[in-house]
Amino acid sequence: MEKRFYLETFGCQMNVVDSERIVALLEGVGYRQVAHAADADLVLLNTCSIRDKAERKVYGHLGRFKPIKDENPSLIIGVGGCVAQQEGQRLLDKIPYLDLVFGTHNVHKLPEMVRDVEENRVRCLETEFLDRETRLRLFPERSEGDTISRFVTVMQGCDNFCSYCIVPYVRGREVSRPSGQILDEVRRLAEQGVREVTLIGQNVNSYGRKEPGEIPFAQLLNKVHEIAGIERIRFTTSHPKDLSDELIGCFGSLEKLCWHLHLPVQSGSDTILHKMNRGYTRQQYLGIVQRLKEACPQIRITSDIIVGFPGETEQDFDDTLSLMKEVDYADVFSFLYSSRPETAAAKLSDTLTKAVKQERFDRLIALQTETSARIWASDQGKVLPVLVEGESRQGAGQLFGRTTWNRIVNFTGDRKLIGTIVPVRISRVYKNSHLGDLKIA
Ligand code: SAH
Ligand code: SF4
Ligand code: F3S
């Protein structure tokens, strides 16, 4: 009898890629994915622990599965990803109806673990970090699927130890995947009809630096650029301290490279940047932004900002607002600082009140809402090239795609256009997407 699994994914692109791998592995052992936990024999959560709220969500979701398991005691419930890595045995101790916990380096063991639970009704835990060689061998490779735009993993882990961040603890040391393997994967994807690749890793700018003889990231981009069939290239995430001049130059020289860069600044204050262990100053960051705009005047930059880092003064926060104005970000993802276990910042005394943090957060959002609205409104009336990714949920005959700035555009058109770049006149600008009309040349 065919078995069914239900999978929910939280967090960043790393988890998205791992989840694709989970799907492939489970399908390989006779499981089929279903849309509702109530219909499943196996329920999995691929979790994120970047902030306390994300971690708490896991417990909330697990609670929802409890009544389903009460009804169906043979249901297997598992947790993977960063909370699994962080909590390990503690998760099993806290949640008596949980059957398996697999860490960020143990996705490949899932089929074996599931079988063990099925056959022996034991509880399983695998959260060992793997050595470099094994990780290199197990780099996620996914050549299935029918999407136009795909993530390709170029590196895993992070060695930066920003003082607030849990990622180095839950994802382990940085390893770069051999460039030959990456290029092979991109070539295969191109042959299957993929037109856009996003090269992903926690800090792609330091790609290859720790692997003897490996090419730097800017050269990897150049090689991906040569692959026929790939029309657009993106990459994320970039760490400002590792953004080389050669890489900045790519925005001027590589025409497939989209005019968008996500370049998280975290704070505009030198004092806070130093306490965050970010490795650059406000002035250095602004210098990079200036060089990017010189290399590619059309570039739009987005960022992540943390509000209320321990000890953040009113002056520090004003420095963040003024930096935002100077850069003119197209979008900012802002987060209230959340203390994370094991991190260096968790030891700093956090004297700011919740009200002060929230008030600053609201001011930041107000500023960014205004800036984003102005920047996206400037697309109104323009004819922009849109890579058509699929049919939109709006209904029959409706397509969606993205501009070079990664903005979704919905418009009416024929399915046959999927996978091509078409000119679309932007007719309406909403908060998170555009509406447009296909311009037939
Ligand atoms: N590797 C990427 C992304 C890391 S996580 C990078 O370096 O940019 C995504 C964002 O979450 C970070 O950029 C940061 O803004 C935010 N973040 C990470 N840890 C946090 C914490 N403890 N509290 C609040 N926000 C956090
Ligand atoms: Fe976290 Fe910093 Fe690494 Fe990004 S670069 S994952 S913020 S430690
Ligand atoms: Fe979250 Fe883990 Fe990514 S903590 S942001 S899912 S690396």
C-alpha cells in the first residue's frame, strides 16, 4: 500500500532545498506527498530557529498534530532542520508523541530512520555533524522538477559568527561545493527548461575561499553566465565584508545577472556593527553601495536590519535610519532582536524595554514603507522584461513572472509563454506585486 507524507517547511532557502531533497528521498521509498496532515502516515516539519518566534512556532504546529495522532496512533511525527539541530534530545523529551528528530546534516538518513520507526516503533535521533568529505559527497543535487526558476546550492554552513546569529551553530562550518559539480547541475537544469538560477548559501561571497584551488565566486558567476539556456542569474545571501570589486563589476558586465542585490546591513551604527561582529563599518558599506550603483545604475538593493540589538542607543538607531535613506533600499526585512542560545550576544545585557524596541521598529517600517512605495511606483507605465514562471493563482489565462528586480507581475497571456522573457507594461503597482499588460512587439 502506498504511504503518504505531509511536509511543512519554515525558514530560509537552505531549508527549501533540503525539503526538496526530503521529498525526493521519501518518494524513493514509496511515499507520496499529500496536502493535509490528517491524510498522512508521516508528518514532518523542517524547522527554523533564527529567532525565538520561529522556534516557538514549531511547538505550536506540533500541538496541532497531537489530536491527529490520538485518532491514528500509527502516525509518525518527525522534526528536522535548525530547531532539530539545536534541541536534539530535548525535543524528544518535551514532546512525548514525537517519533524522530533529524539534524541539518542528516537529511540523507531520513528513509532509514522512518523505516526504523515503522518496523521497530522506536524513537530516533540523528543530529551528528558530518565531516567535510562526507558533506561534499552529500551536497544536495536535484535534477527533477518542472519549474522555470531554481535554487542551486553553492555552499553550506557559515563561519562568520555574527554575534546574534545561531546559524553557525545549527548549520556547522562553511563548505563550498566544487565548481564543476555546480556547473554540471546548472547545465542539466538548463536542458530541462530552467531559465533562472539563484545560487544560494549563507554567504556566497566567500565561496571557494577555503577550498584550495577553487575559483572565487565572481568567476563562478562568469561560468554560469556562459551556460546556454540560462537567461537570468541571481545569488543570495551576500555578506558585505566579502563582496569583492570583481563581483561588483559583474553587475556591469554580465547581462544575465539581475539588477538586484540583497545586501544585509543589520545596522547603520559603527558601534553596533562592531558588537555584531559584522566586519565592516558604515562607511565601508556605503562605499560598496556607491560602487554597485556606479557599476549598474539600475540596481535595486534590499537589506535585513535588526532593531533593538543589546545596548542600541537612540543615536545608533538614528544612524540606521540615515543609512537607509542614503542607500534608498527597495525593500528591507526588519527584525526585532531575539536572543539566541549559545551566541555571543546572548551574554550581553539587554536593557532596552520592549516598548522602546517596538517604537523604533515602527519608525523603521514607516520610513521603509514610504521608500519602497516610491521606488516600486516608478515602475508604473514602464514596459519591463518579465520572465514568465507559470500560471497565476488568479485564474485561467493569468500568468505570473518576475522583473529583473524580483518583483512579481501578474498579467493575461498564453501558457505557451511560460519560460520566456516577454515585455509587459506595468499598469498597477500594489504593495507586493505589479499588474501588467503583455506588449506584443
Ligand atoms: N546569512 C544571511 C542570512 C541570515 S538569517 C546573512 O548573513 O545575511 C536572515 C536574517 O535574520 C539576518 O540577516 C538577520 O537580519 C536576521 N537575524 C538573524 N539572527 C537574528 C536574531 N538573533 N534576532 C533578530 N534577527 C536575526
Ligand atoms: Fe548568521 Fe552572520 Fe552567518 Fe549570516 S553571515 S548566517 S547573519 S553568522
Ligand atoms: Fe532558519 Fe536555519 Fe535558515 S535557522 S534562516 S532555516 S539556516
